[in-house]
Amino acid sequence: MRRPRRSRYQHLATGDLTLHGVTRAVTFEVTTEYASNVIGVLGSIDIAFADYGIANPSNAFVSTGDTGLLEFVLAFER
């Protein structure tokens, strides 16, 4: 594999996200970074808990909003 000229790229990714047994189509931005023999993929997806049948994660001591942010970091090493 030839090393790319730039080390950071932005991409749009589309796929299915399944949470709590509910699957929905999602499109989100990811960043790929190249360094030495590692390729990193970083991204995040805003989710509404109700869209996936998830009760708002609150209790008597803590309350949260109706949405959350699902973040991920993947590292692929050769």
C-alpha cells in the first residue's frame, strides 16, 4: 500500500446502526488519519434515545437530555 500524500481525510459513511434491537439507517462524517503503519478512523453519531426505544437514562439524582452522542475510534495496524 502506498502512503497517501495527506495524512488526514474526511469521509461520509452510510450504514445501519442497531441499538437496543432497533435498526436505523445513518449517515455520519468520519475522519481517517494515517501515521506510520496505523490507520485511525474517528467519528461520532448523534442519536435520539426515543428513535431506538431507549428510555431516557435518568434517575432521582441525575437527569439527562433526550439525545446522546455515540463516539468511536478504530485503529488498524499492519
